[in-house]
Amino acid sequence: MANLLITNDCPRDCTFCFAKSRLGKAGSDSPAQIMSREKLRYIMDFLEKTGDKQFRLLGGEPTHHPEFKEIVTEALERGFHVHVFSNAMMPKETADFLADIPQGKISFLCNVSPQACDAPADKEKVSYALEKLGGRAQVGITLTEPEFEYEFLIEMINRYKLRPRIRIGIAQPIVGEDNDFLKPADYKATGTNIVAMAEDCASRNIMIGFDCGMTHCMFTEEEMGRLMMKSEGFRSVCEPIIDVGPNLDVWHCFPLSEVLNTRLDKYDIRADVTAAYRKKASPYRAFGCMAECLNCKHRKWGQCSGGCMAHAMNSLDKMPPRQI
């Protein structure tokens, strides 16, 4: 799968934002960058050659692309399943359009930040969109501190009849940039709180799932057992996501978006891009996100990825190259 950044316009300015270096600033006078329909069709052709029928749209706020509805319609007509990463801050007419698409053809992951200080008009947009999306949408949260709120997510799920799933991610550093992220020293405390959340959510028929970049040592063996019984299951992974920008520039994932860039049109199929990134990232992957990773048995056994590579890259005296 590949994620397509179809616009860098975003109405929020979250301090932890993993896409910060790629986005237009809220309130900026600079015009938003958008991916053209021509480039989107090129990507559809590329994905079809790869055998990938997932069309994953993000931003910024992807629904702010001026041709968003036409893009979704064309992707559906070509047999893609459309997945949208959104903050649900979309125009009402867009939400109405999406509500008419069958649930099996489109899905949403709506990241809802407790940090967000949205204006009343924006909160109204979110409420309207979630009500329209219903079971097409799942909520997610990005953690920046060991202590975090989540009750409001459960209330959203029940109020808007959303998919009974919560995606949990931890804020990661952006290589060479300045953003808020969860410090590895806080991982264990965060892990304990995640387990408590998982058990609470499971008691209310809601499952939690996990984003990449988490480590095995966030949890004790006893906590890991409880987590496996009360969640979608935990795996510590760090693989090339493959994000594609408006001009077909490509990067490994958003935390690494300022290094090791390439272009999609240099490759024939997605497997070639993934292989190139596995090769280039291999020397950095060996370090892990903290000193203990070097001698960790779970790393040696292949049970843990060692967390996000951005930590290792930021700890080095020399930045990785911008281009590969």
C-alpha cells in the first residue's frame, strides 16, 4: 500500500504533526500544493501494475482538494477501495457525497486530537461529518504523553455509530525537524496506560489497534498477555510505508520525510520502491530507538522492530542524504 498526499492544506497546526514539514501552515497566504488529476491517474496505473487495489488519500486534509469528489469517484469506478485519512473537518456537501458511498467501498481513519482547539464552526463540521460517515469511519489518537484522555473517543463511537475500533499511534520525531513526540523514556508508562485503556474499551465492545513504531519493551510480559486478549493484537513493526507527494516525490514514511527521498516514476512497481528503502534504511534500523535496543533479545528474535528509525537518525552526527 502507498499513501498519497493529495493536498498539503490543513486547517490544524498540531504540535506533534508527523507531516509538519510537508504541510502548508494554517492561515498561511501561500497557495496549497495539490496533486493533479494527471498524476493521480499515473498512480492508479502504477498501483494496478503492482496489483494493489487500495487507494489511500491523506494530506493535509484530503477532502480539501478541489477535485476530491471527482478523485474518489474515478478511483471507485476503477475498482479501488478508497481509504481516507482525515480530521473530519470537511464541507457538509463533501460529507453528504461520502455518505452515499457503500461502506464496503470506502473507509476513513479520523485522527481526533485532544490537543485541538477547534473553532465552533469547525467542531460543527466534524460532528456533521462523523454523523454522516457512521460505520465507514474509525477514530484514532496520537499520543504525546504517558497520560492521555480517551473517553471522548468512546463517546464519539457511540454517538455517531462509528466502527468500534480505536487506532493508537505514538507521536514520532521528524528527522531534522522540531515537533512534539513521545520520548522513549516514557514508553513503559505509556504502555501500562494503553493496556488499561484496552481492557476498558474491550469491556465496552471496542477494540484498539496499533500504528507502527511501538516497541516490545513498552509492555511487561504480563501486560503483553493482557493486551493480546483485549486488543486486535500487538506487533512491533517498522516497514517502508511509501508516501507519495503532490509532485510524485516519495519518502519512506512521514518521520523520515526530509531524508532518503526519491521519485515514484523511477520505479516500475511498488515492490521495487520497498526494496530500495529496505536496503537504504538497513544500516539505521540496526540501532533501534534507544541504547538498550542494541542488545535486546526481542530484537534478535525478530519480535521487535526497535521503534521508529527517526530516533536513531536524529542521534547521529550526520543526517542521512536528502535523496537516494
